[in-house]
Amino acid sequence: MAVPRPPGNPPPAYLNKEKMKRVRPELEKLYFNPAKYATYLEQLGVQYPTVKPPQ
């Protein structure tokens, strides 16, 4: 359970600095690129609508 911070006290982001240095390049692959794709789902290769109409 997270402990609430007092107002004006920023989160200790420095604690995640090394972890973010490792994972950021992998996360950047998932950033939306509007120059190449119309939607984020298209970028991820998700075919939609996923529900087929009744026949």
C-alpha cells in the first residue's frame, strides 16, 4: 500500500532511474506513431471490429 506524500513533496523518481534506463527502449517501440498509422490498434496489429456480425 502506498503511503501518501505531503503536499509539495515530489515523488522519488530517482529510485526508478536505473530501471527506466533498461526498459525505456522497449517501451518506445509501443509509442504511437501517427505519421505511419491511423490508429494505435492498427500500429499494434489488432484487427477490429473483433466481434463478427451474426449471419
